[in-house]
Amino acid sequence: MHMNVQATVIPGHLTEPRKFALRVEDFIVLQESGALDAFAKSELIDGDIYTVNAIYRPHAGTLSAINADLVNAIRASGLALKVYSPVSTKLDDHNLPEPDLVIATIERDALVSAQSVRLAVEVSATSLDFDLGKKAQLYAGAGVPEYWVVDVNGQKIIQMTAPIDGAYSNVSETRFGDRITSVTIPQIAIDTTYLA
């Protein structure tokens, strides 16, 4: 006996499993509830939760030194900007990365907005491919005007500017030991001799 069985599709119901992209507000609820406490650091990237490795001495030392120099440069410049390290940065409804350093305009909101960011910095000891790939796309797509990836192992800073269509159109490198000047904030320059 042959039976003809047809699936009934109920409007509003899924017939196939579908991935659900968390929104920034969903992610914040998870963080505040303690659901992510077992992880040292987590970020929301394209609606997915990413956890980050522990931070070891090479990463921490480089980050600390660059942070101090950027803070001093901002103070000396007199610009109405602030250095945040690290800080949750809302790029859009599904992206809340936590860059190692951000130079941004001063706001009262709890989260740094993409529109306020003038320079984002990621220090990479173990995450270079991700920082040069996915993170660069995110920052460029959100219109962050300048992005630095500090390659601890390669002993260089990759400087990216001029975001167009989700990619940075200008990329240059500065070896540790040389001076680097921000393209978009020319008053900001740091000597990287101490990193070499």
C-alpha cells in the first residue's frame, strides 16, 4: 500500500534548522547573567560568541607599552579623544568586538560606538590571521578610519586606512624599532624602539 504524505508548512514555523545570530543586547544579557564567566574574554562577531585565549607576557607587555604611549600622545596633542583598553565596541547590531586599544571621541554611553572610533588596535601574538582577516573586515565595514594590527611575532605593525566596501584600501607596515604616525590623527605618533 502506498501512502502519499505531504509536509504541512505552518506560516511562521521553520521546516529546516536555521542558525540564530545573537544581537548585541542578547550578548550583554548573557554576560550580565554570568553565563560567560568561565571565559576570560568573549566577543560577539557576526552574531556568534568567540572566546579568546589567555593573554601571555609578550602580548601583555606590548599592549601595555603601546597603551602608555598612545595615552601620552593624546594628552600632548590636546585633542578631545580618549584611549580605552580593552573596550567593548558596538559596530552594529550583531558585532561587539573588544579591541585591545581604541582611540575614540568621548561619549557618555556604556559601549563605544563605531562612529566614535578614530583608531582601533589589536595586538596579535596568537590571533594574527583572525585580526588581519575577519576583524579587519568588521572594522572596515563599520567605517573605522584606521586599524592597526601589532604582530608580536613578526615584530611589525600593520597599519590599515581608507575603508571602502568592507576592506581597507591602504595598508602599510612599520617594523618594531621605527616610528609610526597615525594617518588619520597625524598628531599621534609613537616610537616602537622599545618593542624590538
